[in-house]
Amino acid sequence: MALFFIMKYIARVLLLIITVLLFYVVFSYPKLNILAGYSAKSMASSVFVANRSAEFTDANDNNFDLVAYGNDRVDLEAKVAYADAFKLLTRKGFYREGLGTVLALKDEDISKEYASPKRNKKLIEKPYPFGHQTPVDTIFENVDYDKLNAALDGLFDPKNKTRGAVVIYKDHLLTERYADGYDKNSKMLGWSMTKSITSTVFGILQYQGKLNVFEKAPVSAWQNDERREITIHNLLQMNSGLEWDEDYNNISDVTKMLFLERDMTQLQVKKPFVGKPNETWYYSSGTTNLLSGIFRKQFDTHQAYLNYWYAELIDKIGMHSMVLEADLAGNYVGSSYSWATPRDWAKFGLLYLHNGQWNGEVLFDEKWVDYATMPTPSSNGRYGAQIWLNKGGFHKGVPTSMYSFNGYQGQNVFIFPDQDLVIVRMSLTENADVDGFLKGVLSSIKQ
């Protein structure tokens, strides 16, 4: 009888263990995989792209939510970052010259050779922001500098975790400020501000007469079903009607794409309709990476695709700090992964403020700015072609003509065409009173 009860007890314990293991495998393991992947990718990029220490990264970039519990280790010689989630699994992020970092899916990914973009980092012999020389020290009589500094004081309240801010007014550096540990040379991840970079290279290619965004999207998998009617324009406006789950807190389309996919341009391709093109706006990072894949098809070689983004946009306007990161298949992750200093992000905003002109050269047509800032149907005046708008008055007390490049955790480039103003804010949290900050800067300038 005693043996029977012992065996029954053991059976119950085994059942409990199996239940816990099944729960872990079905529910917890995928999340831990994403957690470790985020930590490893962030650590690798911070150390090998932004040149920060592992200790600084743990204390800042990786110090939030469950990511803070990831156990990181960096091999400086091999240029690999390891992160484990509660010692249950380990992910590896590794560096590739010119392409930034990426998560390995197999160990052999780390030892492969990857094509790298060719760059021209020749310094432009003009004062910042149009060149690389020291900015002209300019005092504007119509600027209340006390009000301006007060606006920055609010933005840099420690709870806002602001890392850097730059204000360009009438083509001059009006002010800039950085948190402890950062400065004008600190590269920062733009997250979804990268989407606006992706949109812009389409605008440049269109200006060069090499592409028409109103043509049907060249996706072979769609040619035998109703998705063949989707245009590049629909994709740029995120108005294709395709299914997508953009949830960063759970296992979703976007987290699987960023942390588990080898070729990030393909996940959106596989999605069915849940709406109709030009009638169903829905934010989708998968759409932007699909656009990166479509952009690749415009070139005869992969090398030409890699070079173009730098030769025709990034290095041409002197954004030499910028690094576009690529997936394991070599495609730029146009939805999320580009690093640059706040000063260089401001240059990108200034290019739009000047309607595509830079130092006397036209990169894209003024009509492209009109197109890119035209509200997408059903977005309530909130979104254009991979650019956020204020047409619907989302930012209270801020001109409706303002538009912006926005990214996760509070990355913003705000363009004020009527005020001749560009404002950059780089942060580690969305919590700041951004509207209050913008209104503070605007009120400091007497128009």
C-alpha cells in the first residue's frame, strides 16, 4: 500500500514537471527567445556600432522591463555579444563591417563573409549643419534663450531619459544638449525613423526617373491572386490592406521578424488581405522591410543596392555617422535599424525642410515632400509615406503643418516648414511631455 502511494506521488510530481515544461515550451520559451535576442542585438550594436561599453549599455539602453534581467557578455575580439534569458537559452549578436550587427540563427552565420557598402566619407568644407566644420556662433535677437533653455530643462528631466536634443533654426544650430555619457558624437538608434530613410530613397529613385511608386508592387507571390493590385504607393502609405501584428510586448509578426527571421523582407509577403488597398491604414514594420526588398530589385547587383543608400542620400548630405544595419540575407532593415548622431539626424530633417536640396544639389523633387506628407486615407491625418503628420492636430498646440520621423522609445525629428525649424529628440522612453517641449521651443522664437 505504501508503495502505491509513493508511486502515485511520483506520478503527480512528474505530471507537474511535464505541465511546467509544456507551459515553458509553448508560452515562455518564445518570449525568452525574444528577450535574449533583444538584449544580444542591443548590446552588440551599442558596443560595436555606437562604441559604448557593455557596462554603460546595461545601465542605460538595456535597463528596462525584462530586458534588464538579461545576462550579457561581450567578446571584443570576435565582436560577438551573448545574452541569456535566466540561463535558459542564449542568443548571439555579431558585428559585420559596414552592416552593423545582427542576430545569429546558426553558429555558422558568424563566420560567413558578407558584402559591405562602399562609402565616401569626405568631409564637407562648410560649417554645420551643411558641412562638417564648427557651427557658426549665431545669436538671434528674436529668440528668448531663457525660454529655450527652460524647454530643454523639462525635456531632460531624469524621468524622461532624454539622451540628446538638437534645434536647428534658419539653417543654424540654435542649441543642443546631451545627457551624461553622451555627446555630439554619440550614435543613437533611430528605430522607426529608419522608415523615413527607406521612403526617401524611393523618392530619390523616382526623381532620377528609375521608378514610379504608383506602379504595381513587383512581388511574384502576389501575381496569381488579388494582392497583385497592391502598388508601391500603397506600401509606402502602409495602406495595402495586408494583415500584420505590430505588437512589441508579445510574440507577434514584428517581434518574430526582427528577432527570428533570416530574410526580413519576406514575412509581409506571406500575409493575406484583411482589408482593401487604399482603404485600410495599419502600421506595419513588415511593409517597410518588404519595401527594402522591392528596392533591392531595382539594381542588377546586391553591391549596387548596398551602395545606393549611402551614395545618393546618407553620405551625400554628410551623415557620415550613420550605419544602416542589415539582416542575415543582406537586406537593410529599413523598418528599424539605423544609427546616427543627433546632429546627423537633424541634417536629414533639414533636407526635407529644404524640399530635397542640399548645398545646391537636388536629391529629390519638391513634389516628393508634398507626396510624402499627404495624409494616407483612413489615417485621420496622422500618416503619410513612412512619415508622421500633424494634419489632424494630434500634437496639441503645435502647427498642423509640422511633420516628423518617429521611432520607438522616443526618437523624433520634427520638421516645422512654416517656422524654418528642425527639432531632434533622442530618448529611452516615450513618457516625456513632447507637446510641452515643442510648444516651449516655439514660444521661445518670436516669428
